[in-house]
Amino acid sequence: LNSDIIGLQSTASAWGWPQRQADQQFYFKNLQQHTAIVWPRASHSDFVTRACGVILALRRKTIPKSSIVKVYSPETDLEGRAGAVRLRFRRGEDFLLAVMYFPPSSTFRADYISQRLWDWALDLLNDAPNRTLPIFMVDANARLGPRLLRNPEGQQLIGPFANSRENCAGHAMRIFLQNANLVAMNTLFSSSAGSTWYSTQNRQSQVDYILSVPQAVSTTQRIVVQRRLALQLQLAHASQLADHCPISWEFRHPAPLPGKLIRKYWE
């Protein structure tokens, strides 16, 4: 994985990262080409599970650790479900990067957790300077219906490639997108259409999303659900998809890539 920015969810169960220790909200870890910011799951909370834990990995050649100006963590009982950083470069806009892991929407408790996470995301946006480009990488467990959503300027926030039967989590996410004026990027392009999660019982859903501002739509060079890569990341000799698939987004941004890198786009 050579992307500039990588968001990972459910890291406690799938990756074996340790749980939260004492007052440790997050920690840094070097991973070959990337610097990882790890938000481990809370030790004792009714609102997290053994699967919780999220990571942001930043490619060091592109995003040095010195560009991180602020690290955000949710409230203590939600630790392991979300984390965010704000990046500042010498030129161009700041980045606000967030990774979020929502529970399946089947109980009152799950809906309560989801609403608190969306409220936390709104607080992040309100705290960020106007020059900031927000990018939210979410396992929302939300299915969005085919009804388009536009902002008052007529820009699409939910596009034509969200065609599931909308669930309660999807309705909550729709309200968040409207309030935050953010776009579910992979619902706007045919290349990223279709399911992002598969089960061994042949069930599948589109539940993972990249969210950003409407202005970012025109900067998109490529966005795709990486199903072949997902199969490679599964257990050895897997014959079919049975987990989440990575979503890859390449986009232009005025912040220059450092050094002598030839690439013109962020991923």
C-alpha cells in the first residue's frame, strides 16, 4: 500500500494492535514507508467492542510528521471508534483527515453511538480554519438509498451510485452530509459504484465512504473500489471476497508534493 494517506478501521481484531493503556489516547508508530497514528480501543466502555481501533497512516516522503499540527480524539468512552489529524503545509490548504468506525445500525445503543460520532465530526469541521480540506474515511455501516441529495447551490452530496435500501444509519449519515455540506465521493462515480463489504453468506453492501467538500469533486482523477486488492489482503487462499474493500481516491490539491516527487496527484 503506497498511498499518501491510508485510513484503517477495526484494527484491534484484524491487525492485533494493543488496546488503550492508562491515559493514552493515541500513539505514533513507524511502518516502513508510513507514520501511523494509532487510536486504540478503550479498555472499559459499553460503546466499543474488541473490533474497535482506528489508524491513520501518512506516507513520510509526502507528509512528514512535522506537518501534523493537531491530533483529535473522541470522548473517552468512544476511543477506538474515531481519530483525526490536521496537517499544515508551507503552501496550499490545510488537510483535516479523519477515520471513523461506526457500529451496525440495529439497536438503540448503536444509533446513539453513531449520532455522537457524527456530532464529533461536525465539531472537527467547526474547529478547522476555512482554508482546510476535510477528508473523512468512514466505515459507516450505512446504506444510502437512491434518492439524490443536493445542497442549496445544487451540488450533489449523494450521487446516483448510492442505490441500496437505506437503513437508519444511512438516514443519519444523509442528515450529517446535509448539515456539514460534505459529499459521499464514491456515490458520484460509476468507477466506485457497488458494494464495499462482502460476507461469506453471499451478502454485500455499500457501507464504506470517502467524504469531502463539493469543490473536491472536480479535482478527482480516479476513485475506485479495490476489490482485487481486498482479495489479496484477506487470508491466504481465499476464493471469494469476505470483508471490506479499500476505496482509493486520487485527487489534485494545491499543496505541493515535497522533494523531487514527479507525481501530480495525492492518493
